[in-house]
Amino acid sequence: MKFGIDRLLTEPELRAPLQGKRVALLAHPASVTENLTHSLDALAQCDDVNLTAAFGPQHGLRGDKQDNMIETADYNDPVLGIPVFSLYGEVRKPTPAMLDSFDVILIDLQDLGCRIYTFITTLLYILEAAAANGKTVWVLDRPNPAGRPIEGSILEPGWESFVGAGPLPMRHGLTLGELGNWFIAQGNLNLDYQVIGMQGWNPGQGPGFGWPADRIWVNPSPNAPNVAMARAYAGTVMLEGTTLSEGRGTTRPLELFGAPDIDARAIITEMHKRAPQWLQGCVLRECWFEPTFHKHAGLLCHGVQIHAEGPGYDHVAFRPWRIQALAFKAIRKLYFGYELWRDFAYEYEEGKLAIDVINGGTILKDWVDSPSTIANDLDGIVAPDERSWAQEREEFLLY
């Protein structure tokens, strides 16, 4: 199969509209061709592409910034001599000076298929700026490694943020190119937008179910090390709003959770007791880990690893958002008064609990904190959102 960048490089007719235009590229470390050449270097070798600027999202073009809210500075590319602008530094929306550097911006970002992953908000901000300033946007499409499954409540009005670009469920099942079309329709934006689509992408096909088996995985952000993490991320990302470690500072970040003061075996047992139907499609394994940095650094944590791979993985049955919600519910049951929710400014949002910012509303936290709620109560709230989104997104599917 071919990703959008591979088609652009090998099909000159696709590049023809770029002749005579100033071209910018928004990219990160996973923006590579099928032979692992970075897209910036590959495009620079095209005589018919006039590269005048590059942009980096959160974590930077080089992907060197480890955690949230660690900003990247602008700089000049030492090889190409073009400016590299940060969209996660002094600003997160492109400024007039940035927009003046190009006529067409190519967006080549590997996404994870989750509402909270900030690359999709950066896409929205660029679309809005392009519509207001007469710029052209092309998305060089890439697979959604989490595939087509849908899960989670739709973001509620008033909860928009840098990790909540619009009324999407947590796991939306769209590619970046498809999301661009949805954003344009949602915001009634008027701009020149094009998707350089993939060839041969089959998101229902195993064993990748979204990620093609013949393509090498490159981290799109420092703590996105593999496809199993991408599958689990729509649930494990909620750990960022808690006092539990999400595995940052280990070799399997965002595939596990734990803390020094919990009994992981008891939590797994409680999860199976409360909602075994939510635990299908994966294997939960008791583990121990000691983060080298971030939460509980240097402390031995008892934890649970969510194995979304191997013979125990069922792509259709796996529901990471519910699994993580169930883990929170088990902790609430087993540890009265446990300080679960982490109170801090999350992605520049003041005065709101991080767990609510992440979920785009209070639905999940309210369900976890209420002693009387059961699994069916959360399903009753969320399942209609999931069905509604399945219908809404249908017209935007390109594959």
C-alpha cells in the first residue's frame, strides 16, 4: 500500500498544482516515506517543489519534547535554511508571519485516532487560519492505527480545548484527511482543501486492523512506541488526569497503569466482577514497574498492563475507554477516599479538573465517583453518542 506522502513523491501529476507555489510542510518524526526518509528531506529532493517553511506540532518537528506543556521554539533548519515554526510554543495557532511564508501547506502527521491527540486540533487551527487568509491545505493521508471502532462520549458544548477540537467521541475512527473534511463541514469553512489519499488501506484487515503489517512504526510522539499503545490510548490517556502512573518513565507508556499504594491483582478481580463484558478483546496482566521519571519516579508501582495484541486481542470487542473507566471504578470501590483525580492546569485549561478536560465533560468522572452507578448506567449514556457518531461520520469516510 502507499501512504499519501509516497503517492505525492511517485506521481508527478499530483505535484503539478504545486509548481510556482511556496510550499510548507507540517510534520513530526513519524512523517517518513516507505523507505523511512523523512518527508521534509524527500520533498526537498523534488525539483518541482519549492519548500519555504516547515512546521512542528506538539513535541516538535524532531519529537524531542517528552511531556505535555513543554514548548518548542522556532528555529532555522540547518540543512535547508528554511524557518521551522512551532505550533506548540509561544502560539498554537499560526500567526500572520507564519502564514506569509507559504501558499500551500502540506500536512503529513501520523495520528493515533483519538480526540485528545493534539495533532487533530492543530489541523483544525490550520484549516481555520487557511480559510481566513486564502491559503491552501493538503493532507497527505496516513492510516488510523486504531482502525474504525468508535468509543466514548461526544465532547460536550463548552468543553472545547486543545485536547478537544469539537464534538467527537474519544475514539473517532477517522484518518486525518477524513477529519479535515469533517472539520470543514462542521465549521462551514471555505478554503481550498485536498486529501492525497492512501492506496490499498484496509482498516478492517488483520493483523494490523488499521496499521499495515508491512510498514515500520515510528513514534509520532515520544510516548507512542507501538501499535498496541495506539489501540489502548483512547482509554489510557485518561490516566494523565489521575494520580496513577500511565507508565511514563517505563518502556511501555500508556499501555499500563499503577501506583505504589494499590493492589493490582485486587483491581483486576474487581473489574471482572463489575463488568466482565467490558474486558473482552484484550488481556489484563498484573505487573510491577518503577518509573524513571514523571509520576511516582523511583518508586515501585503495582500495576496492570493492557495487552491489546497477540492471540488475546479482538479488534471489534476491545473497548479501551470502558476498560480504563472500569479500573477507576474498581479503585473507588476498593480504596475509600483514594485521591484519584489530579488537580492541575492540563493543556492550559485553568479551573477545570484534568479528567473532565480530557473527557470533554463530567460524564465519566460523575459515573466513577457515584457509589451507586453500574456499568449499564455508563453504557446508557455513551452508547447513543457512539451510534450517532457512526451515522454522522459515514459521509466522510474515504476508504
